[in-house]
Amino acid sequence: MRARRPELPPTTGVVWSSSILDAVIAVAIAGGVGVGLTGVLMLLSGMSGLGDVMNSSGLRLLFVTAVTAAAFSALLGPAFTSVHLARMRMYDGAVAGSAELRNAVEFRGQATATPFFPLQVSLFCVAGFAATMAIVFGILWSQGPVFRAVTLGCIALVVVLLLAVLVTRNRTHGPVAATIAALPKGAVGVHGPATVILRDDRTSRSVLRERDRRRRTPLHPLWVIVGWCLVAGIVVTGAAGLLRDTIGRAPLTVAWLFLAACVVALIVLHLADWLELTRLPRRLRGPAPTDAEQERGHSLTIDLRGHAVTTMAVWTLVALFAVGVELPGVGAPVVLALWLLGMILLLWLRARLERIGPALREEFGYDVPMEIPSDGNSNPG
């Protein structure tokens, strides 16, 4: 296992900004996946002769998931900017050339010289959407006071957002620039977390395949089987729906139940995989950890973070479907309250991981990610 010297501990700002960023990413992903799943379900329902039953629920679910994806995608800019500013404050005052700073930069990446750029992109996107709405409602200006009010409101929003872009740009060239200039050498640049670039040859690809094989969990074969079963279930459900007049509705019902079972199995596998990963530190501290367990220990914090984001996305997706289909006896406020409580717990766990991450990497090691450039250029590391 590769030894790793102490790492510059994350500040409170880095801990919470990184955790909130992952939560925003997870909810945005859940919204996008929800849009795709809704489209597939509506297509299968149409094939199955359930179009009238699913039409209103499907459209409502499509609206909920699309709004969620759009809203939280717009929040990605402010979230990334807060992470950039927190990382800049974390590196401020560190000893230039120290192992602590070098290890932190290797894992987290350098502080960017343009921390407000993601925020500016989000502001431009929202301003563009508001401008489009202003044009659409402006065409209907004469239809009534509501259209005129919305048109003027969209124009005002565009002006405010563009002013915000100018303000953040001035801050980048003003107070923030002075702070960036005072950061230690090596802490500022354009590089993200360190990545070893391998040659595009057979040996490098063999090294990557072997490392991925050693890091697979015992549940990996089940992931593959259930994934293929889910794809087959979608195809079979569509075929059974098209042939329902010939073969009857019993096979179609079985196909829908099979699809639901595959989805539940994927969720159970994810939770079991996460539980297996959380038990890994105890086995690594045991008398005789296996080579595979030691290999997995190198990427422990990265894998835990990925599982946390996936859990947030799955939890959000379940909440979106519960709101979209309007479960009997459960109102939207109740679902949103439960979702919020679950997200607070997951956010706390994610922040906890961020705090103990340096200690885990120091104890169990950390392998810099390796990749082969897709454009054919090679820079062996």
C-alpha cells in the first residue's frame, strides 16, 4: 500500500461547501434520470394500452423532474464557486512546498484564478432563459396585464443577473485577485486533482484492467446480471404490450413486476455495496487483509464519496416519483419533509467523510487516478 504523509486538513468551509456541491449534483442527476425514466415509462405504458391511465401522472412527473433538473443545474454554478472560494481560503497561509500542501493539492486540485466563473456561467444561462421568456410573453403583451407583468419581470431579471456578472467580475480582478496572489506557490493554477497520464499502449491498458479487476467487490457480478435483466425487462415489457391482444395481459403484468423487482434489486445492491465498503477499514486494520482489500483501501474515500452521491440521487429520485404520482394518503408536503430529513442526514454523513478523509488516506494510502488520453497524446507518469 502506498504510504501517504499528512494532508492539509480541510477547513469548515471546504467540508460543507464540498458536501453541498455533491448534494446539488446528486439532485440534478436525479432530475435528469427522472426525465429519462418518465419518458421510458410513458412509452411502455402507451405500448401496454395504459396511456390514458399514465397520461396525467406521467405529465405531472415529467414536469416535476424537469423543473428539479433545471433548478438544481442552475445551482451548480454558485455551488462550484463556493467550493473554489473555500479551497482558496484553505490554502491561504499554508507553507509553500510542504508535504501537507502538496498532498492536499494532489487530492483536491489547485485553487483557480477565476473562482466566480461557474457562477457567471449559471447567471448567463438563467439570464438567457429569462430573455427567451421575455420575448415569448412580449409577443402576447396585448393579451392582458398578467403577460405585461411577466414580460417586465423577465426583463428586470435579465438586468439584475447581468449586473451580478459584472460585480463578480470586478471582485475577481479586485479583492479576490489580491488573495490569490498571496497564496503559496503551487496552490494556484488550472490543474484539478493530480492524474497520471499513461501511454496509449497494450501494457497501460492491461495495468488499468488489472487494477479495476482487483478493486471489484464480490457484488460486481450481481450488478452486471441485474443490469442486463433490467434491459431485457424493458424490451420484454414493450413486446408484451404490443402483443397484449394476442397473448393476453398476464405476461404483461409479469413483465411489469419483473421490471419493478429489477429496480428494487439495484437499490438493494447499492446499499449492500456501501455497507461492504464501510466495513473495509476494520478489515484493513485486522491481522491479515487480502491484497484485494488493500487495493480497495487506496480508493476508499473516493468510493465512499461516489456511493454517498449515488444514495442522495436515489433518495431524491424516489421522492420525485412519490410527488409526481401522488401516492394515496401521502401529500407532497409530507414527501418533501421526509426527503429533506433524509438529505440532511446524508449531507451530514458526507461532511463527516470530508473531515476524516485525510486521516483515512494517510492510514490506508491513496493512489492517484490513472487514465489514457482519448486523443492519442501520451505523457507517461
